[in-house]
Amino acid sequence: MLGQMIIPYERISLELEAILARDQGPRDTVNALAAKYGAYSDTVTRYWKYVGKTDSVNTAQVSQLIDQYGWPDQRQISPGAAKALWIVVQHGDSLTREKYLPVLERAAAEGKAPKIYVAYLYDRVQMFRERFQLYGTQMGGDYEGNTILWPVRALLQLDARRKAMGLPPIKEALKHYPVQWAKPVCDSLAGKIVFYGLVNDLQARGLPGVHIYERNGKLAGVTNERGYFRVLASRQALRRGLRFRAAGYRAFVYHFSNKAAEVFYDTVQLTK
């Protein structure tokens, strides 16, 4: 049916260009407010709520368009319109991203959309599923608030996958981020989970030097001077948990609720 439908590409371009401006304008304002008041200020937090409402309106319009016409061919619409399709879905909720990822993948396979858009959307879906990304397009933060590259599956082949999707090498892509990068010599995440967190006491004070063990006794990590940690543990920890131990405190076993996840964030509290 879609193949026989007369698609009004010119009108679609105009609509999507307007939507793109409505998506990007508030984000430019957020950046300006963050530079003036701080990224975590009340002013910025309140404005993000406005951005969220705008995103919902944009998502509804783009969803209606895709449902009616399929993914419009990038060769028939303007570059701004093509970008709007992807970026609004990217900024939508998890259900929207998961619904349209296979639609975008088919469009890219047919030459209707850039492969780079698939890479970004696939990684974003994975990130919100709390799973490793594949192309290294998504940044995140550790529990301490530092910018990180969201954990990547099969890291040794990352640049090959990026090249196939039209992306530059990861080292070049990270030049504008405060992220340290060294070419890996082994796939450190194979068969592992990543756990970012904070250990504190009943007074909410971070506890340094807390040792974190897998249940077989293997040391998985130690909290830093502020009580924060990043742990790589075997996937067996999903079933058996991790043990937190510190002098003067009761040992605590942390049990994971989402057995399908690969990346975790949480606070652990120890008692005397």
C-alpha cells in the first residue's frame, strides 16, 4: 500500500523542518542556561520539564507521520527533515524508540535513511534497556557525575563497526568529551556486568575503602575516598549477588533485581 501511496514530500519536509526547529531551539536555551547557572541548577531543571513537554508534542506528530507514510525517503525530503525524523524519535520515550528502530533499520537497508541514524538509535535503545551499546554513540555518567562512554559490547571490534555505519573512529569522536581513551588490548566486558554506585552509612556519608567481592571471594572493586565505585563482575553476580565489606560495619550482600541488564546504578548502605 505504501508503495502505491502518493507521498507529499514537499509538505512533509516543511512540517519536519518546523519540528526540528522546535526540538533544537529549547536545547540551545538549555545549554545557555547551563552555562550561566550550572547544569544541575533549579533553573535548568525547570526548563528541562518544558523541553520534555515539547518533545512529547514533536514525538506525537512524527509518529503520526511515520505510521501514515512509513519512514520518508531521505532522497525525497530536505536534509533538515531527514534529521528531524531521527532526532525526534531519538528524543522520544523508550516505547517510541523501540517501536521505530526496526522501521529505521529497514529504511536504512533500502537507502532511505543513513546508517549512522541506526547506530545512534540502536545504542540509545540499548542504553535505556541498561545494556551495553554496540557503536559507542552514547555518553553517560558514572554515579559520581563524571562523563563516561556508556559501556560497549565487543570493544575490540568497535571501530570496524563504526566504520561500517559511517561513523569516525571512537578516539576522534571522543575528542570533545572529558573521557580518557586508550585502545583496548582485551575485551574487558566479555561475560561481565558493570555496576556504578555509592556506599554510605546511615548518616548518608560516603564510605571509602569498602571492599566489594563476588560470592566466590574474588575482589571486584573498592570504593574511592568519597565512597563511589565502579565494579566489573562476572554475570554470575546477577544470580549470586555481590558482598560489601568494611571494617566496623556489617557485611552486606547486594542482590540484582533485573537479571537481563548489564549496566547498574545504585546506592548501598552499610550499618554497624
